[in-house]
Amino acid sequence: MTTPSSNSDPPAGKKITLINSSMRCFLFSLVGLIPCIGLPFSVAAIMRSHKMLKAAGSVWNPAGRYLKAAARLSPLGILSTAVFLTVACMWAANMMSNPTAGPSGSG
């Protein structure tokens, strides 16, 4: 005999979508940690994770830890790209100002 479900429980399809979206956000945030290439993934993970956190509300999400981790990792992906580009620009400026120095910096 099955027990009747309460009206406060969301349908199973919504829970499955919530879990899949949470895992997808986490995957996007991990790919977003790759400098430059991961920038669009990081931005997508930020947008999706905030959207999913609002949509989930008080519904229990078994993948909630992944969703919260995605919300924390995504900004680090943007930061890794910014650090990489800063270092690359500084290196390029150094090479242009002193082209005879070579990689070791001795001239």
C-alpha cells in the first residue's frame, strides 16, 4: 500500500531537473577554473547557480552541496583568468621593452 504524497512535495520530474542542474553548475564551475578557456563556463555557472538557488527555495536538494560549491568556485574561475591575463600582459610588456634579455632576464 502506498502512502499519499502531500501537496507540498514537488513532482519527481522537478527534483530530477534540480539535481541535474546542480551537477551541471558544478561541472561548469570546475571547467571554469581553466584560465581563459573556462571564462564562459565560469560566468554560466555563476548565473545558473544563482538561478537554481532561487528556484530551489525550500525544496530539499540532494545535490545542494554541489550547487553551493559551484557558487563558490565560479568566481575563482574568473579570478584565475584575470591573474593569468595580468601575468601574460606583464611578461609581454617586459619582453617588448627588453627584447634582447631572453627568458632568464639576464642581458
